[in-house]
Amino acid sequence: MERISSVKVIVKDIRLKKPFRTALREEKAAENAFIIIESSSGARGFGEAAPLTEVTGENLAGCLGFLNSLKDDLIGAEIPRDLNKLLRKIHRFRGFPAGRAAVETALLDLYAKIAGLSFADLLGGRVKESLETDYTISLQPVKDVVDEALELVDKGFRILKVKLGDDPRRDLERVKALRDSLGYDIRMRVDANQGWNPKQAIWISKRLEKLEIELIEQPVPYWCVDELRMLRESIEIPIAADESAKDLRDVLRLVKIGAVDVVNIKLMKCGGPLTALRISDLCEEAGVKCMIGCGLETRISITAAANIAYIRDNIAFIDLDSPLFIDKEPTIGGAVYRNDGKIELPHENGLGVKLADY
């Protein structure tokens, strides 16, 4: 049995190749927190926190304070004997979901390495042969959207997620232009990031029905859960919740009232891989599909999320493309992207990814 001998918390600048815009914000860069938990044998577990301030209210300063506050609890703990006790401490309150996700991921990564197992095998084993992510197109003028989409399709991507939400008429123009340029062989999802009010959502959703859209993500503000349900009952396109589905409690409410067809699981919202699995299982029991998504995250968090997707059939939609936007990742190893959007996992114990300077 091994003891945790050290815990490091550091911050890395994550810069994008170009600005990424949604109805909520424009991103050019981010500062993410990373935790490295080392055992007495020298094994290291890695975790990442990318706080989603606009969604969960968690900022980097609070996340760092939370992670550093755990050091005394972590150092000296035995793995695996004390793992459940540590996880209960981490999740004893609802706040700091990105911080909780980081330390839980690092503990599971460490445990998998000590046990000589891959991350997926530690959590039950793969049930899928492959994953195929979409590629997200930023909110931008119609011509730029079409040009980027044509370039992506030429590279081999077959699933596109298009950011909308600044104006319903312009949004409709974007999607029509994409279908005119790409035809209907490309799978297409749209995400309004809360950008429409309920009346606008009905107006555009009815018109999108003719354009073979795979799903509409978060069409209305997060608090409009009854409106989500009414929209779902009014149109044929599946409705997905993102900002309305921050954690397990939110998902319970959405499922109970029949508000959505799809729930977007993000480790940074829900608090880590284990809660992500609970959400997927809950949704499966209720006949609701899941998407697994991300914020501006490196391969550490993305590899953890990809493992979760590989071990649950109910996670039917994959939106794990953020490493493709990052200018220079601070990581080595992890999830491998093919030009056709397929994601492959490394053949190593644990996550198979680490910070480049650790």
C-alpha cells in the first residue's frame, strides 16, 4: 500500500490559435489549474481544473484556494485504502466543481497507475470500439462559418457543432448557408448558449426542422427549464441541456419534468468522472441520451472525459475538441485525434497523459 507523499498545485496559461466566440463570451486564452499528486513510489496522478465562471460561478482564485486547502488531507493518505474517505471529503459540499473534478481525476489516475490499470479499466472497462468527436465552429459571420466548415470537411470531419445565439435570423442564415454548401451528408448540431428567448427559440427551431439538425443545445437561458420542456414538446429536433444541467441535482430536475432529450455532461460542471458516470446512468434509466462536452481544457481533462465516454453506451454525442483549438498544449501523451474526428486512448496505465515539465 502506498502513501501520498506530495501534492503540487500550479497554473498554466492556455492560449488559443484564434479567438473563439459564443453567445456568452469570447475566449482568446485561459488560466487553468493543475494538481499533481505523487505517491511514495514516485507514481503521479494528474488532474485539471478549467473553471466555468459564467456557468458555475467558480473562478480561478477560488479553485486554487480549494485545491490548496486539501493538501493536509491528501498528504499521508494511503491509496487505495483511504480513497473513499478522501472522495467524501472532496465532495462534501456543492461548490468548486472544476476543483473537485481536478483532484478526483488525479486520485483516480494515481490509483490506476498503482493498480496497473488503464483509467477506463479502473472504472469498469470500455464498451465502445471508437469515439468520434464533433468540431465546434465559433459564432462568426456567415461567410467565415461556411469557409471554416468547408475546410474542416476537407480535413475529414463529419460532425460539426455550430455556435449560434446572437440573432435568430442571422443564426438561421448561417445554418442554411452551411446546408447549401455542405449538403446533408455532414451531421450538424447547433448550440445557442442561452442566446434566444423562448419565443425566438420556437421561431427558429421550427425552421431548423427542415435542415436536418441533430440536436439544439441550450436554446434558452438556463433557468427556463419549463420553457425547455415546452420547446421539446413543440418540435421534432432533440433538445439538449448544458448550462441548465450543471450537476446531478439539475439533471434530476430536468429528467423529472421531461425537459430534455439530451444532457451535456462536463467534468468541470459536475465535479468529476464519478459524478459524470452517475449522471449518465440516471439519464439512461430515464431514456435520456448524454453528450460529453468540455470547456477550454487540455488533454489531461479531455482524456479523462474520453475515457468516460468509452465506458458508457448512453453517452451518444461526443464534443471533446478543445485540444484542437489550443496553440501549444502543456501536456505530453493523452487522447490522440485523427483527422476524421476519431479519438483514441493511449495504451498506458492511468490516463497516459502528464504535464510536459513533470
